[in-house]
Amino acid sequence: MDHKRSRFVKLNDGHFMPVLGLGTVASESVPKSKVTEATKVAIDVGFRHIDAAYVYENEEEVGKAIREKIADGTVKREDIFYTTKLWTTFFRPELVRQALERSLKKLQLDYVDLFIIHLPIAMKPGEELHPKDASGKIILETVDLRDTWEALEKCKDAGLTKSIGVSNFNRKLLEMILNKPGLKYKPVCNQVECHPYLNQSKLLEFCKSKDIVLVAYSALGTQRDPNWVDKDSLVLLEDPTLNSIAKKHNRSPGQVALRYQVQRGVVVLAKSFNEKRIKENFQVFDFELTTEDMKAIDGLNKNYRYFKLAFAADHPYYPFSEEY
């Protein structure tokens, strides 16, 4: 990997993560072939960090794009930083490795760069991604996350993943892992919803103090998938402050929202299946926001969450009842 300092962050295990990543979660309306195309375009444009997950059910398509770009000489495998996520039905320690092996089989790759716990909330194991009872309620269970973490450590030791981390964890859950007796590896990152309406400043500060990278998803707001998000939620990219700053720099509000994260030391994911937008999203390294711009964007924070995970509000590890 070419470590142009500004475009990578060094993880606490010594590996490097590109500060800008491509998100690959797609709503059901996006045809699978589109995912392959978008991933190839992204690699051509310069994206080297690909954020994916077992539960997105499109790792075959993403893997195909990566393999084709390796085959045509655009990149080598070691140029790509690929993240997958442990889905919640595989939290029992004995299921963790096979979950990662399933992803690797779909991808037809030998290893991933990062394997993270997708949510801190376990669901009933089995082939159903969202196991439900007769009344349609998701069936949750409690698995000690420290045991799950130990199984991730073993995946790292086995060479199936270079790094391991978490997602949607609050401070308390991070501390539970960090304070675990016999901890072998710290999480390298915590991937959370983060954008100007939910800037996560306290969680960011805590993560930095522990040498854990904060990775931002929904950095451009959200496409408001009705399965997860209220249909009348706020539209981030229509924000007047973001738009006036964008105008001043002759940029799009999306580019400003992404640049904001890069400048505050957050690794940021940008999701799009539109060629023009993918190109635009990558163009965040050739301009800089002023201190005043950054302050103005900080001032937009409303602690406004698009993904509330309400189905798990009563779970002992529910992450969003605390301030951060």
C-alpha cells in the first residue's frame, strides 16, 4: 500500500486503513449486478477501502468486482482494505469462525483486512438473518460479547483477518472489551453512525484516548430505508449551513460532510451506486474546510439518530440508552 500519510490512518495493531471507504449496503431495489459495477467504478476512481457485511447479502458481487480489478492489473490484493462484519446470529463463540469463512467463500478471497462485530445485540442462531417469533418480533439472545471477542481474536491469529474491531458500541461496551481479563487484541475501530446531526464528539474523544479509530457510517445522512429508518426523518444534505459552506468552496454538500469527518480524524464511509456520485465522493482530498467551517458544522449537532435499533431497546447490551 502506498501510505500517503493524509489518506491512511495507522491502526493500533500496526495495519493501515484508508480514511475514505466505499459503503456497499444496498436496498432491495438495487439490482445485485449494480453492486459489482459500482465497486469496480469505485476502485477505478481510487477507493481502496471497501466496507461490506455478511448481512448485506451481496459479498459475492463485491468480491467479483475486487477479483476482476485484481485480474486486470488495476490493483493488487494488498492494495485493497476489505471489511466484513460478524452478523448477530453468529455471536456464539463456536459460530464466529464459520461466519467469517462463509464471507470468505462468497468473496473467493483468502483473508479480509478487518472483521468487526456488526451490532452488540445477539439474535437467535440459524439461517434466518432476522429470526422472528410468531408475533413478528425479532428473537434476541444474550451472548457475552467478551466470549465473542475471544473468537474474533482467534480468527486474527488464524490469518483469516488482519484486524478486528466493533460497530455500534457505546463507551460502556468498549470498556467491557478493553477491561476483559486476558485481552489479546484491542478493537482497532468502532464503526458508528456519525454525521453533522450526530457528530459523536464525546465517543470520538473516548476512542481517540484508547487508540481506537472511529469509522463513520451514514455520513451523508441516509437513504431512509423504511425497514430501519423513519420515512419523515431529516434530510442532512438539504441543510442550509452545509449548502452555504459547499457553495463557498464550490463543492457539493456531500463532499463537505465527508471532508468534515476526514479533518476531525474520523474514517468515513460513502455509499453510492451512481457513477457520478462515486467520483464526487472521492474528491475530498483537494480542498480544506476552515476552522470557522468546522465550527459551523459542529454547531449542527442535534444528537439525531437515523438508526435507532428500536427492536432491541430492552436488550442488556442496547447501545443507545447512554449518552455515548
